Amino acid sequence: MRQIQPTAAHSTEMEPQEIREGYLVKKGTLLNSWSAVWVVLSEDGLEFYKKKTDRSPKGMIPLKGAKLLSPCQDFPKKTLVFKITSEKKQDHFFQASYVEEREFWVKDIKRAITCLEGGKRFARKSTRRSIRLPEVNLSDLYMQMKDQDSGIREIKLEQNNRLFSYCFTGVTVVEWMISNEKARNRPEALVLAVGLMNEGFLQPADDTSKEAAEGGEQTTFLDDTKALYYFADSGFFCEGYSSDEDVLVKEEFRGNIIKQGCLLKQVS
């Protein structure tokens, strides 16, 4: 997430200022699905893109006459959700990764709406923020994290009668970023970790991290010793004892999971 400092207006003909940009999770308008999108807030609207590098937005929400509700309780299993209702009565739902991030977005969107109603240019009462990250290339950061000498060490960890190989904890990720001066503090490191998750570089390994990634926790990435993660292109696998048969079951994951589910198998 990047905060953009508004500049003073020299002319009423100036293009709308970009105020804030970053990843949020958005509910689909037709399907009941949630996906990460790159969001850009300007003085008069909210644009969202499939990826940060896309030039054309997937959609745009005009803020003139819009209403904002936060927190939004329309989805009991989702936390940190806020709702924007456009002047045409269309509802748009967004989910942040942690409380502070949601409050930053909500505060700036509300102020943008208020400025539009009063015919004024956007200006913050205070520009002080506890999180001020520089522009970060997540691909480069990912390669540094995987460096065999100075990167994050992939190890074996046992949890709930299961053995996870080539993985690491959420705390390890956060502390590596701080010790390698990629972030000044834990909240900043958490923002970067969420970005790596959204881009698919980091994957949840155990039930705790998977539940958080699906929106059941305050953040999609957990700064926790019990939350396990792995690199998307690593040799991660999990071993555990089946509850039905007393045999060793091995699940291998190489890259992103594209599709999963149950199938019937004929036994000859």
C-alpha cells in the first residue's frame, strides 16, 4: 500500500489527484468470489486493476454522491470489510489485510467524498502516518528472500502430527525483512508480506495460515510462529498420518494450486 501526498492545486483544470494506492480484496459484482485487486484512489473515484502493472482498470467507482460504510457486517465470515455505495445504488465491497490499513483507506475515501460534496480539492488535515513504505519491487524482494546465503532458510517443522518440509513461519518472514532493512518495523513488514501473498510468491502451508489467507483472521498473513508458509516454486511437501489408514500420506506442492476437489476412482 502506498500513500500519495496530494499537491497544491494551481488550476481548476488540473487532472484529479491520485491519493492512495495498494492492494485490497474485492468482492465480484456477479459471482460471490473475492480476489485481490490493485486499487487507486483519486479525488473523484476509485479505480481497480487486476494487477498493479495493468494500464487499463477493470472498473471505476465514482465517489460523487457515494456513501461509505465501515465496518461492514454483511459477511459474517469476513473481517475488515468496508462498503461503498455509489450514487446509482450499486454496492462495492472491499476487504483490507489489517485494521490500520482499512482505517487509512476509509479515512481518505470519506474525505474525498466530503471534498467532492463541498466542491473543494482533496487535502489531508494531517499527513503523518506510521507506515511509509518506499516503492518495492516484489519480484526482486522474493529473489532476495530465496537467496541461499542471505535469504530465508527453508526447514522442516512438525505441527499437529504432520511434518512440513521446505517451509518457514510467518514470524521468520517478518523478522527477516526487518533485519535486512526491507522494513522499519513489524507493521511495514506485514504490508510487504501481504503483497507477496497477493502476488502468489508466498503460499500458506498449514491450516492456520490457510484460514487467514481465506479471510478468517484480521490479516491475510500472520506474524505468528504457528503459521507456516512456503515459496511458490519450492519443493514444499507435507507428511502426516491418515485418520483412516495407519500409513504415511505425502502431499506434494510445486507452484500454485490451480484446481482441487474430489473425484470418484474406479477400482478394478
